[in-house]
Amino acid sequence: ALLKLPTRGIYQQASRCASTWSQLSSALERNAPLDVHPEVQEALATNQPVVALETTLVTHGFPYPENLELSKSLEQIVRSTGSIPATIGMIGGRVKIGMGENHLQQLAEKKTHPVKISRRDIAPAIAMKADGGTTCSATLIFAALAGIKVFATGGLGGVHRGGENSMDVSADLMELTRCPVGLVSSGVKSILDIGRTLEYLETLGVPVVTYGTSSEFPAFFSRHSGFNAPWNVKDPMSAASILHTQWQLGMENGALIAVPIPAEFEEAGMSIQEAVDQAVAESEQNGINKRGKEATPWLLSRINELTRGKSLLSNIALLENTALVGGNIAVQYHKLVY
Ligand code: PSU
Ligand code: MN
């Protein structure tokens, strides 16, 4: 009753996609605490390209008011490509797929103490009527539920350094096996163990594809990690065709498309690396690295302190770049499907 099924296109391509649409409709019919923004609903119903954006970067990644400006600029950049942005987060225990500016403002100000929401936190946060920022894992879940095929962000979570002992492995990695969504990021941050992160993605069977001139897997602030990805594409259409082929075959997993930080921010990237190493060392000394969900936000804000805000500018630059690439891939993907 709440959503009309499109008569052609993405939801008819494969039974998996058709079931995605009815999954969203039936979730809404069951009164699931889920609000799809009218613009996003319209875009999905009329088969326009949509790009999901996450909100942990708003609630736990950036200070106010930079976080608000950034999330608006990411939406704007997605629009400039011809795609519709769907910023995903939680307000008062309701999942928002596409957020109005007032809700974005509320998360950005952090006065309501928004929590960090990964898969395991979704139901508890809803029951507690919390405000929250969705991590990559939770954002993937709601993007998949809505049939959104592309999600742009900065850094995917991964295996933390020392993760072979602490078992601190981000839920983001496992989620990529469950959600048929192409995740566009600047790789994983060098606060993580990049080698083990790539090994784990191989074990999980998640395609890893670099986007651009090199097959070297990017390390967020830096274009270089010393590790090669198994695949490289040079344009949005090639990336889109990987996604399309995978889902034509009925494979239900996602894919990681890694876009290096723009070269003009690279130099900054190199000196940020020293701050990264120092922050990781400090987190080991003071035990932050043993505190679960606090580890990533603590490391990010410490790096920002150590670089006196320089890391923030690089972080914005790489996010704006992934939003652009994500928007372009979504547009090409839709050309392949229709
Ligand atoms: N990497 C960043 N900035 C971030 C995150 C990762 O450079 O804000 C966020 C993302 O939302 C990611 C989450 O999904 O941190 C991973 O956290 P954890 O390591 O606790 O799984
Ligand atoms: Mn963790």
C-alpha cells in the first residue's frame, strides 16, 4: 500500500531484485520503524540511480559544523552526476533512508548524543529510540533493503592492527557478503592492518577493485599501501559492469571499489601517516585499542589533533571524490540495467 512496484526495470531484472522491492514494501507494511524520504522513494519507484551515504562520519568522524557542511556537499556532488543521494541514519529510533536537512542538522550537532550503529546495534538502538550514525555495515543493510546499488563513503572498516589477537575485525567486512551493493571508498585507513583486511576480503569472496590508474590498493590518506588489489578498472562503466554481471548471476554479495585520494592531497597524506602511526601506538599504550567501537573514532580524532586539522581537509577531499565516482558508477549501472 505504501510503495508502488515499478512495472519494469531493476526490480524485474532478477528475482533477487524483485524480492528486494517487496522486502521494503513488506517491511513498511509490518510498520517497521523505517522512513524512506519521498525524493528517494520517487527515485526508486521510477528507476533513477540512487547513491547511499553513511552518517557515522557525521556523528563520529567529523566535528560540528564541518560534518554538516560535508554531508550537504556530498549530497550535492552526488546530484551533480545525475544520481539521487540517500543519506542513511537514525533519528529517535527510526531508520531514515534519505534524510531531511533538519535531521542531518540534529545528528551533526550531536546534542542528542547520537550512537554509532553497526549491524549488532540496529535493533537495540531502535528500541531505545536513539539517534545514531550508521556505519558502513548498517548503511549497507538499509541500502540493500531499499534496492540501492551504490554506496559512497570514505573508509571501510577492516582488520585492526593486532586483530589476529584482539579479533577486532570490523563488521563492515562480513556485511559485504550479505548486501548486493557496490561500496565505493578510498580503501581502508592505515590505522588498520591493510594486508590482513585484504586477505579477509578474499576469504569472504568480496571482489576488490581499484578505480583509476593503478592497481595498488589505496590507504585512505595515501594513494599507497604497498598491497595490490586483484582487479583494476579505469572508468565508471567498467566498475558498473562488474556489479551488473555479479548480480545477473544471482550472487548476493557486494563489491569494494577503492578510489585513491586525489593526487593533490597526497603530499599531506604522507605526513599524516606519521600521525597515524603515533595514534596507533598511543592507543595501544592507553588501552583504547581494546575498547571495541570506541577504537576507530578515538584514532580518527587523535590523528586530526596531531595533524592540526590537516587530516580533516584530506578526509573531505577523498570523500568528495568517492561521492563523485559513486554517482558516476550509479548512472552507468542504470544504463546497463535499462
Ligand atoms: N573509517 C574512516 N572514518 C570513519 C569510519 C571508518 O576513515 O568514520 C567509520 C565507518 O562508518 C566505518 C566504521 O563503517 O567507522 C568502522 O568502525 P569499526 O572499526 O568500529 O567497525
Ligand atoms: Mn571494531
